[in-house]
Amino acid sequence: MVLTDEDLLAISRLLDTKLCARLKPMETEIHMVKDAVHQMKLYQENAIMPRLNTIESCYMDTYNRYKNYADKMEAVFEDVELIRNVVTEHSEKIQKLA
């Protein structure tokens, strides 16, 4: 059996038609995925990123406050210990006088 040019052309058209029919749903899905990705990017840019920036700003402010006073905290702990010892000593002296 020998296929003519017309037969080959008919087969080619049939394959093209079937291929297009199968690709159309895939194109639709690709567009839907692209739209979903675009919406997620917009949500990230408009909702998530500003909130993350706010959280980061608060964190950095707190960090800088603690960082600036970290060396002073050691002195405060020493002062509190000294005050505790003095109060204990004075309490004992008051108890003896009473």
C-alpha cells in the first residue's frame, strides 16, 4: 500500500487537529497557573511584605535597645546584689535593736 501526498496531508491535518484538541486544555491550565502565581505574588507584595517589614522594624528597634544597654545591665545586676546585701545587713541590725 502506497500513501499518496493527499493521504499524507490528510493524516497530517488529522494529527494537527487531535494535537490541538489535547493542547487547548493544557494551555488553559497553564494560564490558570500563571494567574494563580501572579495573584500570589501580588498578595505577597501587598499583604505579606509590609507585615514582614513591620515585624523586622520592631525586632530591630528592640534589638538595638538591648544591644545599647547590654553592658549597663551587668552594672545593674551588681547594684541590685549590693542593695540586697545592705538591706539584709540593715534588717539584721534593726532586729537586734528591737
